[in-house]
Amino acid sequence: MKTAQKQEKMSQVVAGEVKGREMFGHAIAGFGQNLIFGLWSSYMMVFYTDIFGISAGAASIIMLITRIWDGINDPMMGTIADHTKTKWGRYRPWLLFMAPVIVIFLVLNFSSPDLSPTLKIVYAAVTYVMMSMAFTAVDVPYWTMPAAMSSDVQKRSKIISFSRMSTTLATTVLGIIAIPLINALGKGDKQKGYMMTALVVGVLGAIFYLIGFANIREHVEPVPNQKITLKSSVKTITQNKPLLLLLCCGLLGNIGTMLKQGMVIYYVKDCVGSESLIPIFSVLFLPGMFLGLIIAPIFTKRFDSKTVFIGGRIFGIIVDVIFFFTGFENVGLVMFLYALTSIPLGISSVVSATMITNTIEYAEWKFGNRQEGLISSTQTLMAKIGMALSAGVTGLVLEMANYVPNQVTGETQMMIHGAFTLFCAVIGVLAIIPMLFNKFTDKEHAKIVAELAERKKQQEQ
């Protein structure tokens, strides 16, 4: 491989080692982040339609427009974070800056001012977009921090693994406490219940942000005097082949994962035939996810991240195919197989995030600029695009299945079952294909890190 910049522009400073308290800080901030995100993403639609009183169509348009804006906002936030200069670092201070802002907009999102129908839609649109921007202002720097905390693959993998466990736990906790909290705080007044719940969850999330801010440290410093322009930023993404391949894998993986999560309510209710089992299925996802998150760093010590990613995906494909052919009559077997499907998700969420983070050094080595925020923003953007596409696929599947609530036929059941299992297996196969063309292995990354360190030494002489 050939570098595109002169040697003196490739400097990188690594100061200090990542400590346990710093990993804890990153994980606890993620817990707060996903408490807030869990409430906002899962309960916003039902609040709009059932409490605030706007149509599902209007709410869907608001969310769609916001996702389109995210395509501009996420990379823009990444660039802003890269240019941030404070005594605390570039990415860490955003936990401090945005903590009160997110609380304010979360409460505004779940407030019910007495407005005309038209003004309600305007109010919802403005507050939803502002909340999305506030959330992005934390989320992009947050997932960039592992790259600024260490340049070592194993350490990054541990940081991401702990944080993914924390964020998954937060989502589960929020799912358990949200409705009881709304009922308890509202005391029969749903509008008050949602608003007060937003306040409680927002304040708790902000406290966890501040705990994270107090413990995290950034050890990897940017290239001195680097000049980041629009042209260099575009090049960092469009000419970063390893990153583009990983984003393709991630986008396809997100579609499959979010499709399964989005359809689980329909699957349990209409195929398994017991709506009361929905909370249990939500919890069933947790053990396998945690197992995948735990074993991913162990596997990457012995095998290349690319091999671990492909192996995890193959395991998931096999489980989904078996799941398809076993059907949905045996509830115990369905629960077991569903729990197994979350293991590869845990593995890939750690490995793919680590590999994308590694492309930061590739971009620095090749182009001369270190833009952690910009590169990391592509992860959050792909997740949002995957979320939007999976929602569209879910709607298409239900439409093709001629789905009618409480009037499910055998044909509808098989269509839902096939999408829940076999279609996800097909997407898993597609997600592997881009990875086969990715030549940027852990060994190549280690060589680049060593070369960057050697250039720094030569510059200092």
C-alpha cells in the first residue's frame, strides 16, 4: 500500500494506558445514553398517536424526515467533534456539554401542550428534530471515544464489549420499568406520566453521562497541525476501502437484526400464539447477547477479527435455517433458538465496531489526517439507515402476508415465520460477502500503528 501524504504529517501521540475506571466510565455513560434512547425510540410513536393526539402518518413523516436529516447531521457532528479543542480532549467533553440539553429536549418531546391539530404537528416536528440532533451530539463522540482512548485492538475490543453490555442492559431495564413508571408518576394522567418519566429518565441519563465524563481519558492525540477540509473529509470516507466494506456489512447486518427485533411482537402474538410471552421473549434476547459480547474479545485474541466476524455470522445463519425448518409449534424450542440468534449479534457488534475504529489509523496512514469523529459517525448513520430500511421491510412483509390484526391465517403465519428466520439467514449471507473482500486485517492494522509510531520518532529526532 502507498501513502498519500508526506511523513511529517503522519504523527500520532499515544499517552498513557487505559485503566479499568476509564472502561467503567465509558460503559456507565453508555448505560445512561441507552436509557434515554430506549424511552425516546420505543415510546415516541405511541405517545404521539395515543397521548399527544397526532396521526400515525404525520408521526411517521416526522421520523422519516429526521432520518434523512441524520444523513447530513451525523457526519457533520463527527467533523465538529474532530475540531473540538478543550483541556478535557475532543470527544469526552460532549458528555458534559450535552447532559442538560438532552434532558430538556427529552422532556419537551414527551410534553403535551394544548395546541391546535396543525400546531401539534409543528411542535412535534421541531422538538423531535432537535432531540435527534442533541442525541447525535452525544452519540457520535461517545462511540468515537474508544479510538481516542487506545490504539490497541484488544483494548478497544474490551472497551466496546463492556459498553455494548451496558447499553444492552440499559435497554432491557428501560423496557421493564417504563410502563410501571409512567403509571406510577401519572397516577391516571397519561400526559403527566409520560412527561415525568421523561424527566426522571433524562436526569438519570445525564448523571451517568457526568460519571462517565469524570472517569474517561483520551490517550490518543490528533495529528499536530492537521488541516481538515471538506475535500479531505470526503476522501477519508470515499477512498477508505476497508471502511466502505465494513459499512456494507454493518448496514446489511443492521437490517437483519432490526427486522427480527421489529417483528418479534408479531411473531410471538401471531405465530407462537401467546401475547403474554412477549416480555419473556424480550428478556430471552439478553443472555445470548451478553455471551456474544463476552466471548468476542476472547476470540479476537486467538483469531483475526475478520475470521471472528465471519464465524459469528455463519453460526447465526445455521441457527436461523434450523429455526425455519423446526417451525413454531414447540414453544420451548422456539425460545431456545431465538435466544441463540442473539449470540452472533453480540459478537458482530463488538468486532465490527472495533474494525471500523481501526480504519481511523488506516485513514491517518493513507491520507495524513486523523478524523475519529467523522469515521465513527458512519456507524451511527448506518444504524439509523438500517433501522429505517428494516421498518420498511417489516411493513412490506406484513403487506405481502395480507396481515389483519386478530385474523391471522396459516399463510400469514408462514410468511411471518419465513421472514423471521429464513429471510434473516439470507441477509446474514449477504452481510458476509463484503467482508470477504476486506484485506485490512488485524495484522495490517498493527503494522500501520507501528509505522505511525516510527514516523513520530523520526519527526522528534
